[in-house]
Amino acid sequence: MFAREEDVLEAAARWRREGRGVALATVVETWGSAPRPVGSHLAIDEAGGFLGSVSGGCVEGAVVAEAGEVIATGEARLLEFGVADETAWQVGLSCGGRIRVYLEKVV
């Protein structure tokens, strides 16, 4: 779901104030054709609810899946998706682009 970056960050902060476990994904690097620019955010809560966008399609599904473990462990991750990866077609970057997404727990 697309939203203004300010809305995504405010939602993450609000969810934390409500006592939810929250992770924040941020596009930190792109190469070639990428659906969202560097600085794009996706906020994910412990129940799998999310707001924002880091790419679209299956990439976001993969990021949401990883977020649960990041929330549980508190260990940040750097995720990379791209055409060189054997999962490129599965996660929706068959257009030739690559992205790196930093995923961290919001405390």
C-alpha cells in the first residue's frame, strides 16, 4: 500500500505507543529499474499488518515475512532482491532491477 513517507513513520511510532511490536523496512540502495526510490519505507506490525511500500508484489511479502523474526529477535537485517538472485522471478524484480532493504525493529 502506498502512503506518504511521513504517514508510514507516524504509523510505526503510533503502533509502538500502542504496545505493538514493529519493524521498519527502508530502501537503502537501488540498481537499474526499481519500483520505489531510496528512502521508501514499509512499517510492519507483529500481526503482519503493514503500511507503505518498498517495492511491490512479492518483495513486500518477503519483507513482511522477515519482519516477524526481526521483531522477535531485535536483530536488524539487510535484504537484497534482484534479477541476479535465483528468487528474482518469485519476488517480482524480473525487470532487471535490484534493491537493498534495511529491516530493523522499532524500539
